[in-house]
Amino acid sequence: MNTWWDGNGSENLWVEITDRSDLGKNIIAPKRAQQGKVTPGYELLKHVNEGDLVFHWWMRPKSKELRGFYGYSTVVGNMQEGLLPWKSRGRYASTEPEGEKPATFWKLDGFTEFKRPVLIADINAKMPN
């Protein structure tokens, strides 16, 4: 992984993409994907630092139109390890059993909900033609 941002304190913004409804609680991911595979998305948690900001992209189950940024939080404490109930999605979902997986996570604090979420339609409307 090319960690071009290392050593640059102004590179402290992250995006959580989730369908969980408990925005602002934590950012969490399994340590490894199916069959022990290392994935960049999961590995990014190792680069988060206390004081970083996390913007929450909520996938809003059953409503693609309402997907968007709903707020932000601040990372607190140190990275922790534990177990996460996890079931893969996408092409792996049908072959992987559901169960607890070793995970890394960071606690979050100060969840600030946007008065009006920035929805996918808002972003698409700003895209050049």
C-alpha cells in the first residue's frame, strides 16, 4: 500500500462507508477478508490516528436514493482489537459462513449530524457533464 500521506499531519480525514445505523460509535473492520486475504480497505484502519475526522457515508439499506454523508466524528483513544460478527457481502457472501472474526476498531466521539445530509444525487449533480 502506498502510504503517501504518512508524516503529513494535515492528511487526517477518513470516510466510513457503512449500512449500520449507529453512526459515530466506532470504525471497525475485520483484520482479514475471506480465506485470510489482506485487503487495503481493512488495512487502512492501521493508519488512523487519534484526533482524525471520520465522515460517515451511510448506505441506508433499501434506499439507494438516500445514500450519502450524514455527519462526522472524531477518533479517540488507540486502535483496539476484538471480535466482530461478520458476514461478507458480494460474491463471497454465499460461500462464507457467518461468525465472529478478529477485528480492529477505533472508538469515535462527538458525532455531528449534518442538518441536511449530502446525498448521492447532490454529488452527482455537481459532476461535470
